[in-house]
Amino acid sequence: MERSPGPETEPAAGPAAEADAAPHAEAAAEAEAAPAPAPGALDPLTELLAERACERLIVEFLRRLDLGDPSTVAELFTPDGVWEWPQGARRIEGREALREYFGSRPADRLSRRMCTNILVTVDSPTSASATSYFATYRVDGYTGGMLPPRLPANVGHYEDTFRKVDGVWLLATRATFLPFGGPTERVEPPPRP
């Protein structure tokens, strides 16, 4: 059975169809008239992938401190990477020094870090920066089990720079700012029966 052309198969014509087509034609004209990206600018997909790689570094840093082998945090930095606390005049420079520092974390430390408000800015195909906020829950003397809730040991933000080295994004610098903080609480072991 052949269908005869009817209103449902023919393109619409008339003033209503022209009005519907007008916004699409305007958008196409604007896209054609848009300035070309600046020389050296990243295409949107490349920029998005760079942002995601840097966000993942921020989260992986925290995961390794809390749940992994803390000394491996150093592998997330460039060989000349730096972690510093400007307010405390502490600075650790170089991957080996970072490995030693993170590896010296007390074996009985329990910590969980919450990280949010991660804002990455891609500056070039090989450099980026970010700010992220964190709260750290931490105790020493942990022997297992569930602890009662407590306030965070510190709350602050990180200011990071990243470099792409041999196709891999790494932390180049991390500055830690702690507007709220205190000493790490030491929990006492439960009494023995």
C-alpha cells in the first residue's frame, strides 16, 4: 500500500515554520561569526580531560593518605614537587623528601578527609591550577573498631599547580592553608578485661 503525501509527511511551510526555523538560522550564523580560538587555546574536550585528570589527582592524594600507602603520595608529584604550609613555614621539596615525609606518618593514625569545591583552571596544554576545600578527621592511637564522632582536626583549603609531564598530569606544588586547626587527638586503647 502506497502512502500519498499528506500533511504529516510534508515539511511545514508558511509563517509558523519560518518562525521556528529563525532561531536555528540565527544560532548557525552566530557560530559561523564566532571568533576563532586564540592560538594555543585548548579545544573544549582537551580542556575537560585536563580538568578531570587534575581533579582525580586531588582525590587520589586524599585516598592514598587515608586508605592506601601514604608514602606513595609522592608519586603524584613532579620530581621537583613541593608541598608547603605558608603559615607554618614548612616546606617539603622533591619527590624523595615527600616520600620520606608521608612515609613517616604514624602507623596507628586513622584519618578521613572530605574534599569539596574543587575548581580547576587549565592555563595551557601542560599547566593548570586548582583550589579545593577539605576537612580532616584524624586521631592517633587507633587500634580498630568504630570511634565516637568528633570534630575535624582541621579545615582548610589547598592551592595546587599541576604540570603535564610525558603525557601525565602531576602535582607541581601544593600549598595548604589551615584557618581552623589543632593538634591530633590521641585515643586511649580500650581497657583490657
